[in-house]
Amino acid sequence: MKRKKTATNVHVAEAADIHAVVALDAAITGTDKAAYWNDIFERFAGSNQRRKRYFLVAKSGDNELLGFIVGEIRAWEFGSPPCGWVLALSVSPDQRQQGIGTLLFEALCARMKHDGATTIRTMVLVNDKTNLSFFRGEGLAAGPYIELERRLD
Amino acid sequence: MKLQKASRYALYAVLHLASEPEKQFSTAEVAESYGVSIHHLAKVMRTLVRSGLIESVRGVGGGYRFSGNVRRTTLWDIIHEFESLESDIDTPDELQGNAIVVVSGLDTVMNEIDGLNRSTLDSITLKTLLRYGVENLDKAP
């Protein structure tokens, strides 16, 4: 049952948010990655943050984590001119369909645009219908790159 | 990739109804809008009703209306009611030697293409597609 939130605030992640980020990610993916998210926090919002890295959280009026987004403007990887990348986006399953993902995505786009990015891209698992549909709905479409891979064994 | 006629008609019909979900449309109205056979479209509409994507409304002014969720229903949800979109390279029954290698290689490529096609169609909701259409119209000279 969805609980309608009356107010949603989006702001840069703080150290106190990471416990809830770890819990939300674990609830969605089934894997606890505390060390990974603490490292991401340090590099994207904490003491080791570099420019053009972004870690935003959406929280309710009563300070409950509703979702988060991580992104970075990168340049010249794969020959690409400077471009914003969405590296992670999660919204609490019982808070979906209320525009929280869009709020986070638009907040990230605004910051990236302010910092000079003209394009935003991401990579999504081919069978991840939820995220594929979300990003399609935000206007993203197939770009000029194709991901290729092979096993090494 | 070439969609079968039934799939194309189904996409026209469901998207037409989804563009105004509060309204009902007759088969004749939809057929006329897209210049397609009313007889063929009527069969497609029956399949769409059985799938739950649309519902028939009886009585005066009756017809069909969209009964899904435009934010959840994807193009693939419609198409797969009519076809699987699996490439068929029409392989001979008995293969020998290099022919086995050639056909196996072609199968791998076709499977990759089929998977990408299905994934693309399954990622585009009706709401997104209708928005693409409006944006394209806005860009038209």
C-alpha cells in the first residue's frame, strides 16, 4: 500500500543518509553493499568529492529516505565529449509512481547542465523493464554507443 | 524487423484508445483514422479484448475503450499478443560440415538482434510513445 508523502526534499547526500541508502539498495537488489555505498559517498558527496560528481537523496518531511541518485560528468571516455552519466537511481518500492524518480533525475540534470553538460546518458540492464521504462519516459533513447562484452573464462 | 499486419493494427487501435482513455471508439472510427480494413481490425479488437488491453462497451454510443495503464503498458505487451518477433532464417533440416557452423553463427546474431528488438519495445510505454508523437509534431516545420 502506497503512503502518500506530503513533501519531498532533494538535497546532497549526507553521511547520516548512507545507512538508509544501503538498506534501500539491499532491499531492491538483495545484496548488502555497505562498503561500496560508503566509498561512493566519500567520492561523490563526502571528504573526497571531486567537482562534477553528484549524490542526491530524496527525503520526506519526516526525514525518511525515499530515493537517491548518483551521477558524474565524465569526459573523453570511449571518445565521448563531456557528458553526464547517471550511475545509480533507486526509489523505495512503496513510494513509486509519485514522481520521486523524476524529481531526483531533474535535480541531477539541472546540476549537470549548470556544470556544462549538454547530454545525459546511463546504462541499464537489458531486462530491467522498470528502469528502462523510467528513463524512456524521461526522454532518453538509444545513443551512439553499444555496450559489448565477453566472458574471460 | 517487419511487424505483421495484426500487430500494426493492434498498435494503432490501442494507442488510439489510450490517447483518450475516457472516450469510446467504434472499430469503424479507428479503421477510418488509419485507413485500414475494418474487417481485419475487428478480429484484432476481439483479441485485444481477450488480452485485457481494451474493453468493449455496450449500448448507445458503445464501442471500445482502453482498460490498461498507459504508464505501465508497453508496445511489447501489445505486439506479443500477435507475434513473437523471432527471426526465422529458414534453416534446412539436414546440415553438414561448415553449414552447421554458418547457421549456428547466424542464429547467434539473430538471437542478439531479436533480444534487442524485444527489449526496446518492452521499454517504451504507451505514455512515452504518445509523448514522442507530440514532440515530433511540435518539431515539424
